[in-house]
Amino acid sequence: MSTTVRLATAATAFDGDHVLDLDAAHWASQGNLRFDLELGHTGQVGQIIASDLIAGFMHRGAEKLFEVRDYRQGLALANRHDWLAPVCGEIVYARAAEELLGMSVPEQARQIRVLLVEVSRAAALMTFLGAGATPLGLPVGETALAYRDRLLTLIEQLTGLRMHLTFTAIGGVREPVPPTWCSAVIAEVDQVELEVLGPLEAEVKSESFRESAQEIGTVSTDDAVSFGASGIIGRASAVALDVRRHDADYAQWLDLLPSRLPTSGDVFARVSHLVAELRTCLEIVRQSAQLVAAHSDAVVNIALPKVLRVPVGTSLQYIETPLGASGVLLESRGDRAPARLALRTPSFAHAPLLAKTLISHRLDQVPMIVSSWPLVVGDLDK
């Protein structure tokens, strides 16, 4: 990820171009994303007076690729956009097909899906917090990334892969989850709460962090709504949208979701809410892992025919990912592959909003603002 900085002068349009590369550990470094920033030559030194998002470097036409893959193959495409929580893409895609098929997914499979989503959410949130620790002035940056890797190792032990899991099946999940794996996850969650979450909560409550992060990178409620912001970015600006509150799979976990939302929409609000979300998802992981372990012998999938044809119809499904509301619009004409598939990715809405938010800030404030902004380039470019 890099930023092109152009210095504007009174005499000429631009005085020069400079490229500033963010640290290689930054969460966006796996893809190319650039912001073209114009700095004012007069007035406040280094103030950004114009900002333009330069995206599309990774675009591969994923939505069209679904049309030439059968529904089972499509699961392997659906997990390649948000690479920090790939299981979310699989699940929302499977739900669209399941609705048109009239399937009732086994309860145990639904709980396994919740468990994997929340483990992935915890890993993703620790990625954002860990990689942004230095610009944000937060502690335990390396510790957060280390525990993120330990969670990904557990996912790998269960599914065989750390990222592109393809563990979801249309009609459930690929296989049962052993109780021993659930116990290992619970033990890991206990350590994350002790080593990562505790120090983070103490820091975000400190006066020093509040003073450094307030009134920086502020997003108004109106801007959040007009850009379609969701997830942490939306909720930090008082947009009370959480897809989990309307998701039947989360019906028994609603009391655990954060009930009080920030209203300031600045760096402090986003980081504070991100930390609160981490506590929420760790508790859901703990309780859902106990539930899954208690029913480890239950059925987890539905037998499918060798050739799966989805009935004619259209389905729109959403899921709450670590980035926000992610959706799939699936249109079927009764064939082995979708006739049309459209992805609603939260980063596609959030990246332009970030470009707008940078305006009027100083260049030295950019790293802090960007580090408070959950974003994945594959989710943007799809």
C-alpha cells in the first residue's frame, strides 16, 4: 500500500510527486492500493486539500468467474476476497444456494459456521490491531499478531488450510468438529483475553490514547450512511447496523453483541469499538465451542446429488464479516452454475470514504487514520 503525495503551489498545478510506502507489516500490503493526496503549499503545513483513491490493481472479474463454475466450485471462489476471514464468503454464498434449494441446514452445522466465523473475526481484528499498533500507539502489537497466527494454526488443523478453507458445504459443513479442537480453541481464547485484550482495553481507556485519537479521521453519521458504511466504521459513527442481529444463527448470542455504540466517528471511536468487538467475538467463540463440542455426533451436512442444479430464482443473503455487511445476490436459471452473481463487499464502500476522510488532515496523521480503518484490498477489488 502506498500514497502518492503531490505538493500544490500557487504558480503551477503541482510541484512534485512523492511516494510514501507504508510498513510491510500493514494489513493492506498483500495488495496494491494507492491514495493520491494533494498537499497545500500555504496555510497549515502538510495539510491534505484533495484525496483520490486509486484502486483496481487486483481486479479479476470474480463475479463473472462464478458463472462458469458449478456451485461446489464456486465455494472456492467465494473465499478469495476477504482473505482475513475467508469462511464468511463461503457461508454467505452457500446460504444463497440453500435458500433457492429450500434446504434446512442442520443445527450443528449452523453452530459450526458461527464458531468458524467468530474465530476468523478474532484473528482479523487482531490483525488490524497488531499491524496498526505502532501508528496508533497501542501496546501488544507483536503479541496480537502472534496470537492471530495461533488462531490461524487452529483453523488449519481443522480444515487443512489457513486461508482458503472451503470447509463450508452447500447444506452444511464438510465434516464434524472434534471436541478436542473445541477445547483447544477455548484455551486459546482464554490466553488472548489475558495477553491481548486486557492490555488493549486498558490502553484505549487511558487519557493519553484518548487525547491522541480524538477528533482525528472523523466520519459523520451522514457521510457513513451516504457511503454505505457498515461494520466497525459504520457503528463508530452511530450507524446501528449489525447483520448478526437479523441472522437466525446468532439468535442465542444477541445479548453478547455490543449494545452501546460510539457517536464521535473518529479514530478513538473506531479503535474503541474494534476492541469491544474483539471481546464480544471471543465470548461467542467460547460459548459456541462448548455447544458444538456437546453435540459432536450430530449431523453436519445434507447429502447432495452428483450434479447439483439450483432451482430458478433469485436470492440475496448477507453476513456480518469483520469488515462489515457482505452480501451475495445469486440468480439461478436452474443450471449447474449461477446465471448471475453480484458481490456486495464492505471495502468497496469504505475505501472511497477513507479517501474523503483524509482531506483536511495533516500528512503525519494519515498512518493513524488508515490504521483505524478495517479494509482488505481483495474485498475492494474482488
